[in-house]
Amino acid sequence: MFIYLNPTISYIYFIFIILSIILINHPIYILISFLGAIFTFIKIETKKNIIIKFKKILFIFIFISLVNPIFVHKGLTILFYIKDKPITLESILYGINNSLMISSLFTWFDILNKIVSSDKIVYIFKKYIPSSVLIFSICLNLIPQLKDKYKQIEEAHLVSCNKNLFSKIKISLNFVAIIISWQLEKSIETAYAMNSRGYENKKKSIFKKYNFKKIDFIFIFIIFFLTSFFIIGYKPFSFYPIIFFQYNRILSPISYIFFLILCFLPIFFYKKEIENGNNKI
Amino acid sequence: MEIIKFDNFSFKYNNNNKFILKNINLSINKGELILFIGQSGSGKTTLLKNLKIELLPYGEKKGEIYLENISLQKFSKEILNKNIGYLGQDISTQFITEKVWSELAFGLENLNTPIDIMKRKIAEISSYFNLNNIYNKSSNKISGGEKQLVNLASILIMNPKILILDEPISQLDPIASDNFINTIKKLKSNSSTTFLISEQNISNFFEISDKIVLINNGNINFYGNKNDFIDFIYKDEEKNSNLIFVPNFIKIIKHIDKKNITPIDINQSIKIINTYNKYITKKITTEIIPISKKNIEENIFKIENLYYKYEDSSNNILKNCNLKINKKDMVSIIGGNGSGKTTLLKNILSIYKPTHGKIIFNKKYKKKNNFLLNISYLPQEVLPLFLKDSIKEELNSFYTKENPYINIIKNLEIDNLLDKHPYDLSGGELQKVAIAKSILNKPDLLIMDEPTKNLDETTKLKIGNIFNYINNLGITIIYITHDIEFAGEYSKTSALIFNGEIASYDSTRNMFCNNMFYTTSTNIITKHIIENLITFKDFENAWRNINEYK
């Protein structure tokens, strides 16, 4: 689905979902968003990454659910005391809610990174902030290069260095200093190369790869349609001092369902054969 | 029609007292391919950079440079930018953006090209250079050869009238080099672009060049076409140090008779030498120098059933590798691109751990995980070896009168480099210093990955002689190379890697004489007439014997 859309639209979609998680502190919506993120992630990522992701989510879940009750003692339903500080039910539930929110934020960002790849980001923002975008593009180029350089330095000295741990650490710091000097020198050459291809010219055009098509407008319309229904039935949820929320028998389920469709859109329309066939999303 | 003219041009860098270029007078015609030859430091790169103002070094100039009869200084920056392209040696620093398509678009964007013209030009040049497969890829996922082609394409897309290439293939493996050379050949025959190429090794672009410029010490010693160049060198053969620039396939023919025509390629050399067949009454064979008896010399290490697989790959790059290296041997490891040569070396040095199989060092030389012998390792990229701020500090304790190897290292003339910072040295100079350091380390085992990279022919000769010398003193040398001529000249044993295995391990002479392609040009040319020749010296000796028969 996303390859058919203009990347700006895809980007707007994901930013919208991410914003809605941040602004809405309602566990049911958070849960829906979390499930959407997880299922999409499973659909688009490799097995190895999925396992790593699950481990991270588990860690966040345990950590935040435990930390929140220890530090926040608001809430009326007290379960037990630790060193005369009360551990409340509301606090634990808030912790669980928060961990789901953070996990789904991380997952949505990962999905965003994979679907709206870096060159699309370059395309989206190039008209508005061309210099920053160029720096972004150069940085993306640099990070694998720096890793590679470090590996080269390490391997070059592996044979002749001391096996002792302390001197290894000392030498690693030296290596980091070397990478920085090495990269700075190379960057000067890159700057020369940029100049020699005309970078100092004042007037520049922008290479545009994508246009707005009918399907982009249809997609925007769908988003608005779903959002309006979801907003209509939205009722805030509060944890402290006691769990309280409103539930309208008609509007609330409608709101939940439309938000679910909104979050599960990528799963409904993502076809692995088309989009992941050549690993080009 | 003249497109570039240097009129009494001299140039001196600001921090230097000498003039690097002295009274250069040169007139270049449009559409020609000019080859600039000279040793490292002769001034080739400085001369070419003076045509490209953005890369112009700070310095004092005398004389003028004219482009199409107008002085270079009178042109605006934008016009010069577009019309003169420059491709350097270092492949990755010239690749600016992340993806191939944005790299191609970069130059055009800077020229404010309208978008439909941009799309057309990008499409055209991608198809011409066959970049379709890598169009959407990131720069760190494509090979060196592909990167250099993208660099070339992104300059050509701006339609320059003059294209300057500064040692463009020195960092590439033979196949990527061939690909690049063929691309230039295609471009030359289909366009009116003027090519200025600076090279260490004359044979690469010799065939397609129109004129050759020989620069020595900032002066132009020769400017003319190919045949005149060879005649010029052979005019004064006995004391001519320029002979080193002549590739072996020409040297052989000229050695037979100076008046022979200059062959363009190996094929022509073979045809010419076949005409002498009638003088050779019977097939002369030179004696094969006896292989140092493998079983008598002790092993340094043995590789048994080695398998190695990278983590993020599903294939074993080394499969069932078996090898025995003897003490005091000089071994060259050859093989195609990606065949696993570097991986094998890293396994030997314990940089990588084998997935399966073992590398057994003789107990004298390795105990548990510690090497008991002194190993010097020269990786493919030598810059990481330099940790200090000056060469003097780097060589420090080694570069003393007491060091037994100091005299042969003096031959490399690195004294004038001692005060410089490693990053200020050229590729060739750095390589020299790295080799010097690894030898001054007094190693028992010298392991090198592409030691002749970036070196000009004169330095290669010196390095080769140094290798011979230290090998005779008892140092075991193992090196990877794709310079077959060097391997033929300076190794006793060779190992050919293919399909993850050591496909062949034999004395160099045996292997090369029986190979069709992985052998020296001398061997290819003389195979059918005289057996068992691999170096030019072999040919000289053999030809002398033939003449004695006559």
C-alpha cells in the first residue's frame, strides 16, 4: 500500500498515529494502537528482529510497571505498604498503561523508519530545509562508514597489541580519537568534491521523484473519515485518584472500532509479495 | 582544435620552497585522451588540479592557462564547474549522498536543471552505465567498482567538455578496473569529451590513449603519441630510468629488436614474436629452478578443513581449506574478487575465529592463544596502522642504526617524510612507510594484504628487492595480491583460492607456466615458443641463449 502513496502522505499518517498515542492517555486506545503496531511489525520485519523487539518490549513492560508504583503513590486503592509508602492499584495500572504507550511508540517509529525510508525523508523535506536534509543524508552515509573504520583499525592492531584488559581499553580510546581525525580529513576531501560539482552555486533545483496522485487524495479522505468517527466517541480516562471513565453504549464502541481500523490499516493493505519482494518499500 | 594550453606555467605550494611545476608548455586538442605518466611526486596531480579551480591548492603561480584561447581566470565559477569534471582516487570520499539516485541528481541540482530534463538525463546515464540494479541502493551496500562508476556517471551527467581522471582505478580490483577502462573506451569513441588521465601503470589506458605526457620533477620530458613515446624511451636504453614505464609486452618485442614496431596489446606481441619462430630450431626450455623441498623445511602452520562464514551471511566463504606454509617461504595468494583471500588471512591471524576446522601452528610458534613469533601484519587499508602524529613518532624505536634492516629501508627514501603527519602523505608514500614499519619490526612472519597497492613501478621494484633480501635472511613472507606480474617476479610459491578452497598450491613457476590467464604477460607471449618463462629476466636469459646458438 505504501509504495503506491506519495511518501509525504505516508509520513503524515504515521506522525498522526504517533501523535494520537502521545495525546490520548486512554488505555483502550493505547492497547489498540499497541496491537496495531505489533501486528504490523510482525508482518514487515524479519524473525530475528521480531525476537529482539519482543525482548525489548518485555523489558520496558517490567521496568516501567515496577518503577511507577515505587515512585508514584497517588491513588485510593492501596494494596500493600513498603516501608510505609503505599503501593496503589491505580499506580500499577498507570505503569502498565505507560509501558504499553512507550512500547507502541518505539514500535511505530521502527515501522516508520522501515516504510518511509531515508531517501523518502530526504525527498519530503528537501524543498523546505535543503541544507539540513543534505547533512542528514551525509550522516546516514557516515554511520556505517564509521563503524567500518573502527573495525578496520581494531583488526589492524589486533595482532600487535597487548592482551591485557586495561591496555585494551586505553587503546580503544586511542582508536576513537583516530576515527575522528580520519573522518575529519576525509570530510575535507568530500567538501572539495561537493564544491567541484557546483555546490557553491546559488540557485538550485530539486529532484522530485514522486507526485500527488488520485490515490493520495483517497487515502487522506479515508483518514479524515475514520478520525472523525473516532474523535466523536472519545471520552477521556483518568487514573488518579480513582479510575474513572465515561462509556457511551453507542458512541464509544464506534470510536474504538474506527480507531482500530485506523491503526490496523497497514496490516489490511500491506502485501508482502508486492512490497517486500525486492526489499524496496 | 586546441582546447587547453599551458603557457610557461609554473606552480609552487605556499608551504614549500621549490617550484613543483616548472615552465610547463603543453597544448591539448579537443576530443583526445591524454595519458599523464610520472612517478609519485613528479607533479602530475598538481598539474591537473590547476585546471579545476575548486580543488586548486593555495600557491604561487606563474604563466597562464588557456581554455579555448581564453585565460582560465576570466571564466566564471559556474561555467568552469560545469565544463571541467574531476574524478579522484579515493572512491568513498567523492560519494556525497546516501543513495545512488541522489548522487546522480546532485550535480544537476546544483546547475539548477529543470526537473524534466533532470529525469531524462538521469534515466539516460543510468541506462548507459547499467546502473539499474543499484539505482536505489545505499552507497555502503555497493562494491568499490560500482561506486567508482557512479562517481564517474555523476560527473558525466553534467556534460563536461573536459574530464580529468586522477589514478581512477588504483583502488579497484582487476575486474572492476577492466570494467571501468571499457567504460572509458566506450565513452571516448562516442563523444567529443577530452580526457586527461593520470596513471602509474601505463598499460591500462595505453591502447586508447592518443598522446602521452611524461612528467619528471615538474618538467615535461616527453609529449607525443604512443609510438614516439616508446621510441623516445628506447633511444637511450642503457641508462634510461624511464624503461620502467614500459610494460613487459612491449619490452620483450623491443628487446628482440629495437626497430620492431610497438605492439598495442599482448595479442600483437604474440604475433610479432611468432615471426621469429623460424630462428628457434628446437623448443628451448629453461630449467625449472628446483622447488625448495617442502617436506624438509619445517611447517610454520597448517590449515586443516577450515570453514568460515560471516554472521550475516548464509554461505560459507571458506570451505574445506587446507594449506601448509613452510618456514622461509615466500608465498603469494591469488584469486578472484571475493574469493576469500582476506578472510583466510584474518583467520590465520586469529582476527576471525574459524566456524569449523583449525589452524595449527607449530608448537614452537604458538602456545595456546599467544603467538611466540613476531608477526607483522599489513592490512588492505594501511591508514589505520598510524596512531601517532608524525611518521617519526610512529617509527620511533625502530628507526635506529641498530636495526638490522635499516640499510635496506633507507633505499625507500622515507627520510624526507619523517616530519610529516600521516594524513599529509599520498597513498603511495603511506604504503611505503607502512611496509617499512612492518619490516623494521623485525618480524619472523610477514603477512600482507595487497602490499603493492598505490605504488608506482619504481617503488614496486624496490619493495620486491627488499622482499627477496629479507626472505633470504629467513623471514617467511605471505602476501595477497592481484598484481600477477609482481607475484610472478617476487614469490616462490603460490596459492590459488577458488570456491572457498585452495584450488592449487604449487611453486609459482609451475603454476604460472601451466595457467592460461592467471599468469604474467611474459609467460602468455612466449608460451608457445619458449617454455617456462615468467619474468622479463627469464626472457633476457633465454634470448641470450638462443642468440648464442645462432
